[in-house]
Amino acid sequence: MKMIKKLSDSKIFWMIISFLVSLAVWVYVTSEETVESTKTFRNVQVELVGEETLLNLRNLVVIDSNSPTVTVEISGPRRIVNSLEAEDLIAQVDVSKLTTNFTTASFSIIFPSGVDRRNLRIVTKTPDSISFMVSTLTTRTVPVKGGFTGKAVSGYIQETPYFEPSTITLSGPEEYLNKVDHAYVTFGKEQTLQSTYSIETGYVLMDENDVPCSTDGITCSPEVIRATLPVLQVKEVPIIPNVEYKAGATAENTRIKVEPETIKLAGDSAVLSEINSIELLDNLDLSTFKNSHTVTYQIPIPNGMRNLSGVTEVTVTVEILGLGTKSFDVDQFTWTGVSDDVEVIVQSAKIPVLMRGPSSLLNRITPYLIHAEGDLSNLMDTMGDHFVTVQVSVPAIPGVGPIQEDGKPDYTVAIRLVKKDETP
């Protein structure tokens, strides 16, 4: 113990210890600075510079590369090399000079700030250069398609959905845009409808095989569209002919057959609920035939309604029962609208008139009871020969009337108008 205490108190002993420690530190530091070491760094991230210049000068963008990371082997002083990790390094590529024909560029290794790289050496780079896909930046318009996934209640029908806007504009690399065929919308899940349904929704970009496309690098405008599914009520309504009962024909002695009797319509429920029948536009005058008649009419479809039956015409057959006919010659006429200084000379000696009605009433008719009247007020400024229309009736015996089998309800008389002071 005395010996150890004597050594610890000796200055020479501590001088020797200090020298040995200093020597060891010097040897270590010298070896770290002079001894070289080689280290492999994997998954070094690739960083692009010059993209803005590439876009501004050539309207090009980088859309893909063959290697997002690289592997490098670095040699240098062991102290520096061993202090580095892969995440400390960046493989930097200048893409400003790329073109659609020249798409390969070398890269430089960027070290962290403060690292003295003068004694560092890149031994190997894998890969040695980076290849890119370069595409022109452009725009394209594609249609919007879609489908409704809900259902309509019984008695209602779904129409084809429509979209507003019907197209969207895509902006991005031409290589990506060329893969997009349309935008697809799915809407209305779990909806059960009895009126038109509309909603704002997003969409998915699809290729021509209806496979979703990536939206990376693509800007869409607008991002949201309005999808609308028209839902129409379905209703069957009768077709009603517009009948004019004349010449003894009444609803009681007339049989009318309509084919088809009804038509199926589809339309907005608020409008269709007010439509209980379809009335034919043309009048069916029962004085234009004798006992039976068949005529075809166009079916007028109300505005906003759809014809689900597929027929566009209706056939109306009329049969008049229990009435007879009787012929008369009429030669007495009454004129209205005649000026005092104008004389009417009848050129037609008489006109034949066929009356229809119950036999008991027809037997009571005489030519003197038949009234034939014509309005000449529009002819007072035009003297000479004219054909004018007269209306024939039997005011004294209701329930009978004239008919014309040629389909013309009026009678024509030839007259001459002359001034009285010029009458021969």
C-alpha cells in the first residue's frame, strides 16, 4: 500500500500517464483521418430540380422515373464515412434539359451541410443514370357517364339520368390524359323514388374498358357535378272523341267505338295527376254521313308527356241506330247582310237536301218548313256571280237535320249580285 501511495504522489508517474493517454488519442485521431473506409448506402432518395424550367421553356413535365431511389458506394476517411446514413444523402437530378426524345440524366450526390466532401469519393452508382418519362402538359374534355343504383316505386318509371355539366375538362400530362375515356358517376344508393332525384356528387375517371384510372398529376374541372334521374309517373287514360251530335243523332242512338280505347302516358306526377283523358282535337260532325262512318285521328300527346303505348293514331267508328232519311228540294232562301241597293238573283233553281231523324218526325217535314240561310255581308262590295254557303235547318221540328254523305256539312248556292238600278 505504501508503494501505491508513493506512486500516486509521484509527479513523474502522472507525467508518464498523461503522455501515454495523449499518445493514444493522437494515434486514434490520426487513424480516423488517414485510414480510408468504404460504405454502401442503399435507398438514397432521388430529388428532381429544374422542373419549373422544363415546364416554362418546353411545356413538359416529368411523369415517371425508372428508379425513385439509388444505391451508392462511397470511400473516404473512416470518421466521415461512418458518420453518414442513406437518409443523409440526396441523389439530385437536373431535369431542366430533358426533352421527349432525351429522357435520361445523371445524378449528383448531395451531402449534408458541414460535411467536408473533398476527401470523399463516389466509388459506384447503381443505376448510373436515371431514366424518365416526359410528357407534354395539355388539356382534354371527356364525357360524363353514370348510373343510378336505387329504384323507383311501383307505378313509376326511371328515365335516363343526365349530368350537369355533361363534360369535364382534364389538365395534366398528355400520357396520362390519353388513358382517360370518360368520368363515371354512381348515385342514389338505397334510394326508392317516386319523383325526380338530383344530387351533387363526385366521379371516377375511367378508361375505355371501364377500369378506374389514376388521377396522379391530373387536375379536373369541375370537381363536383349534378346528377339527375328523371322519375315519371305512369298512368293509363281513355281517349275521348270530340263528337258533334247533329241531324237527329244523339248519345242515346249513337254507338261509338274507339280503338285503342286508352293510352299509357308517363310524365311528371304533378302534371299527369291532372290528366284524366285525352280529347281528340278534330271534331267528329255526325251530319257528314248517313248511318255509319270510320275515321282515323292523330293522338295528341300533352306537352311533357311520353307515349308508352307506342301507338300514334286512333280509329273511331260511329254507327247511328234507329233513324231514317228523306230527301227534299229547297228553292227558297233567306239572305242576311244585303244592302238596300243590292238585289240577289239565285242562279241555282233548287238544291237537294237529305234530312235524317226519326220517321215520325221526317213525315211532318214540308219544303216550306226547311230554312236555308246565307250571310252575304262580305260580298256587298263585289257585284257579279258567286258561290255562297247556306245553312239548312228545320227550326220548327227539333230532332231532325240535314246530312251530306260527301262529308261536307254545308250547302252551296250559285247567285248573282247586282245593283238595283242596274237590274236588267
